[in-house]
Amino acid sequence: MSQKISLTRYLVEQQRADGLIPSQLRLLLEVVARACKSISQAVNKGALGGVLGAAESENVQGEIQKKLDIIANEVLIEANEWGGHLAAMASEEMDSIYVVPNRYPQGEYLLLFDPLDGSSNIDVNVSIGTIFSVLKKPEPATGEPQQDVSEQDFLQAGSQQVAAGYCVYGPQTTLVLTVGNGVAMFTLDREQGSFVLTQENVRIPEDTKEFAINMSNMRHWDTPVKRYIDECLEGKDGPRGKDFNMRWIASMVADVHRILTRGGVFLYPWDKREPEKPGKLRLMYEANPMSWLVEQAGGAATNGKERILDIPPTKLHQRVSVILGSKNEVERATGYHSAL
Ligand code: AHM
Ligand code: MG
């Protein structure tokens, strides 16, 4: 790319070209990007910043929080609450929604985030990231008065998202974004302090020879998932007729980033360890934004039975089974579920 295009310029040009990014949404995305820059600084400092290790608290899902989980959550809230672009926020790390305090103007958007995904990788210096999803606060029915924002307003299917993305803190800090017309990637230029467009029209190849799953859970999987992985493992002498490679980073952001970069399939399926839970990953903070990015790049995302973006959420911290990535592989693995 001969001329550097900053995130700001990209958003302004998108707004001009197709009106997909109204001013409030543009401000929102810029503020999220600024917050990610600041989280990236904290992540980079590591032990020097005293940010590693566990905090003394648990989140709503009973998981021990890391210091950086809490710092990242606070950075995102403080950055976003005063700009007038948001009505409320919801986070994987907070029990209930955070309504913008009434000392600030209320905007029309709702922001959801997993402030620091891949927490188990923080202390071992492996890539982690921030995932975010933006919805519009529903309009009251005609003639009805404007209601205070509530948790119910957040319970919209992923297909209703107006923007989604993640920022991966790895060897480079990269922000990946969709507003519904493809996927763009921006790399943080630390000298300039700005995100620079480094890839547009990201496409996921439809076929792949790479899968990502936590193999240690194999004995707990359901038959269709076991069949799919068994066939991959049989390699070129098996029914797939090709050898597969495996990668599992245990940071969804890093695994999805690899898939957006060179293809692959990612699975975090339901398993028998906790049969009452539909899966480990969270629909609203992880699966929906990632599924939309993957679809926008030509891939697919299902829970084994249906398109993730069509699932009507019933609660904020809902979990879901996830199969996403290269289209033909996702279709095959999903097909094995209905073959039963
Ligand atoms: P987190 O949001 O608490 O970090 O958990 C989500 C992460 C995903 O990033 C990753 O795909 C998965 O959990 C890894 O799980 P496991 O440790 O079971 O391999
Ligand atoms: Mg997470």
C-alpha cells in the first residue's frame, strides 16, 4: 500500500461512500480503538507494569479474574461512557449491564465486549485480545414513550450487529473490523500511535487442511464432532484424502485471526463435562462478533445445528457451541450433526 490510510480516514471514507457508518458509530469505533491502544500498552508492559497475575475476584461465571481482565474492562468503560454515543455496555466481566451515567448524554448504541479474551495466556506471554460487538438500542414501538435501557435491549440476534471486531495483542497489535461490507485489518503503528490499514477485503479460503480444537476434551465430545476430527486425523489415507495440521492457541482471538489470515476451522463444541451448558464460549461477547467477521470474509459459523447469527439470545451471558471458519469444513462438520 503506497499511502498509509489511518483508521480515522478509513472510517470517514466508508461513511462517505455508503453511509454504513453514521457519525455516532464512527466515534464509537474510534473510541474502542483508542481503548484497545491503551490495553495494548498495559499488555506490553507485562511484569514491568505490575499487571500480571490473578486479582482477588471472580466474574459472573465464577472464573478467577486476572488483573488485566479488570484493567481492560475499566479502560473500555472509562473510554466509552462520556462520548454520548452509547446507551449502555455489557461485558463478559460484569454481572449486569452498565448504563451510561446520567451526567453524560445517552447515545443510540449498545456496546458488548470481552475485554481480554484468552486470559489463561496473559501470564505466559502468548497472544490475547479484546472482542467487541455493537448493536442499536431498539426504538420504542410507535406511540410508546422512550424506555430506560434494559438488559432486554441487548438480547438481539447476532445478525442485528452494526459493527463487530477484535484487537489482537500479539507480535503486532492488529485491529480487525466489520461494519457489514467486508473485513478490514489495521496494524498499530507504535511510532505514530495510530492504526494503519494493512488489509482490506479479507477472504477465508473455502477449503483448509488446518483445524483448531482443544483435543484434551476428546473423550467428552459428542459423536458428530468426534467423527469430524477422527476423519481429519486419518489423513490422506482416510475419507478426507488429505493430511491435516492442528493449531490450538487457547485464545479465540488468535485462533480466529489465523483463520482470517490463512483459513482453517475452529471448534469449541458442547461436551459431556457440563451437559447443561451449550458450550464454553459466550454468544454475545465472543461467538456473535467472531461469526459475523468470519461470514463477512466468506466463511461460515454454526453451533452444529444452526447459523450462530440467527440464534435468539435469552440471556446476556449465554453460552454456545461454536464451529467457524473455512466454509466447506464448517458445512461438513455441521452436516454430521444432522446426519444423526
Ligand atoms: P476467556 O474469555 O475466559 O479467556 O475464555 C475464552 C477462551 C477462548 O479464547 C479460547 O478459545 C478458549 O477459552 C480456550 O479454552 P481452553 O482453555 O478450554 O482450551
Ligand atoms: Mg473470552
